[in-house]
Amino acid sequence: MQRYRGTGDSSRQDPDPSGPVYEPDVLIVGDQSIQAVQEALKAVGIEATVDEKAPPMGPFKLLRLTPEGDTSPEDLVEDAMKVLVGESKPRASSSEEEPLIVQPNYIHGAPQMRGGVYAVPDPVTMPDLDIVPSAIGAGIKVLVLDTAYNASPKVDPVFPPPVPSVPPPEDPPLSGDLAPAAGHCTFVIGQILRVAPGATIMTPRVVLDGNGIGTDTTLLTQLHQIMISGEIPHLVNLSLGYYTLFDEPPLAIGYALETLQNEGVVIVAAAGNEDDDRPWYPAADTDRTVSVGAVVRVNNQWARAAYSNYGTWVDFVARGLNEGPYLEWTQQPQPYGGWARWGGTSFSTPLVVGQLAALMAAGGISAVDAVTLLQSLSATAPADFPGAKVVAPTLLWGQSD
């Protein structure tokens, strides 16, 4: 898959991690917007054709873009979005004409989400502790959209794995080198269980590969499958994200998340690891997600983790550097014994998810009400996160920073 950042990058090589990354010749478009998008692009010399082989994404289709004539624009998607973005912005009044639903097929995950204290987890020895079942969070269904789940030898005997694990991915394949995002899902789930061991972890949905890379078409496909399955979670963990063209929210993803939201689901999303206040989506979609940044403890006070994104669009912050269950990997040069330390907003996010699950179970309240309660119970976050609150849950096992 070709991927690059636009705006002057005519070489179309590896993307600039500071900007949006997307497939170079496709758009994701809502069914009702297809004709209008095609007509608008045709007027500026861009042919847009529905990709009939694309996976089902509910009310969205993939349009493949082709420049007419002999032109070869540096960035076809950016040129197309410049034409369409004025139409795609949500209108102020619901009585006005419906906006176009159109966005690039953004690529999320690496390189952006491999920031934090460690690009890959640091192997550590599991502390002397007992991992035991608990009723905290009982009855609350949590869904993680992430990498594939890899077995965790330290917790799987206590908490049955949510899905049969797959072998840890290697990068390159058959090289003996563990892929950089291997075990990401395992570690995220471990952080949820540290706070709410009684929560029901649903079968994770795979939207990232072993390198931590995924696309919005994959994410939309999985969100669509959730809705048609009828197995609706209470809470969703999204430890992934990206920047967007013109800092506009990705409308197709937003509408798909809103469909879940209308079922009472709360979507909790990582704020990203770029040390930037630029909106990072889907976390910055403040109408549809609860966003989580990362903090560290310095001189008995909370401070923003140096890598964490920040700004008015962040709702909560939690510890970013955590220990917990990880996969087992015996090959050199980096063996793991089933326990690790990993840093990033990917791992502050599940702590908030776990705390919400604990509050829901304890009070018999909805996910939405749990967010409101957590805001009222939590202390004010550092100044880099105006209006946000610090979540410092009781961790039932394992150490943190």
C-alpha cells in the first residue's frame, strides 16, 4: 500500500510523521454523497469511480480517483479535498442541506503511535504479586479495536483470553524479529484488567497490523460489523489515531462512531504521542469520543508526559508509563517473559476505560453517566490540558511510573 503525506511531497516516499498520512488515490464517501462528489470532482478534471471490490463499510463506499488527460498532480487526494472540504463541513443548521460525507482513507498507527517513552516495550521482570479475579467492573462489556491478541502467559490462566491468540508477528516475516506493535492489544487489555478485572473483554476487533498500521477502511469495516452483529459493547477502547488534512474531522469515521454512540456506547480514544496540540483524530472529535492524554508523577505532582498530545480537546489524562502483562518471546535480541513496561497514550487510555467500567458496575449507571461522574470525582489536570481531569485509578496489580 502506498502511503505518503501531501503538500509538496512529490516523491511520495515514506510519510512525514508530523502530518496526515493517507492512501494517495482514494476517498471514502457516504452513499448519499457519491453523485455530488463525482460531479464536483469531474468539474475540475478528476474522475471518481466506485471501487466495487472494497470491503463492506455500511453506508460508505470507496471512490478511486483518476486525473483526466495528461495531468499528474502531486497530491490527487489533497486537490480533491480542497474542492470538497467547503461542502463537507457540517452546516450550522439542521434545516439546511445535508453536508457531503467525504474524507481521505487515512492511515493510522505507525509511525505516529509508536512514540512515547519506548518505541517498543521494555522487558521487565514480573513483580511478586497475586493476580486474582475480582468483581470490579462485572457485567460491563469492553471492546478493544487494535492489533491481534497475543497470548499473555501471566494472566491468561486467571482471565480466559477474549479470543484464541495468534502467534506474535515478526517483522520482516520469518526474520525472528518481533514486530514493533506486537502485543499492543494484549498490553491494552492488561491495563483495563488492572483496574476492572471483572469486566467482560469482548473479542477484540483487529484494525492494526503487527507494525501498528491500519486504515480507515478497515476501521469502518469493523465498526460496521459491530453494528450488524448485535453484540454492542458498553465501552470501546481506541488506542490509535492520526492527523487530518486541514485539521478537519474524518466525517465517515465520525458518523460511524455516532452510530455506536446512539446505542449508549462511550468511545475512549488516545490523544496521540506527538507532543503537539494539533487535533489528533478520532480523539479530537469531541462530540463523539472521550479523549485521553498521558501524565507522569514529578515531585508528587502530575505533569504532562513529554510525548503526550495536549490541548482543549483532551478530556482526561492518566499515567502513560505502565507495567503489565505482555506476550512471551524467547528469541534474541529482545526476549520477553510475559511482562513489560510500555509508554504512550495508548496505555493511559485503557486505564480510563477500566475506571469507567468500575464506576458503571459499582453504581449501576450508564457509560455516559459514568463519564460525568468520573469528571466530578477527578482532580484538575496540568495546565497543558485545560478543562481535563486526572484519572488515577486503584491499580489492583502491577507497577506504574
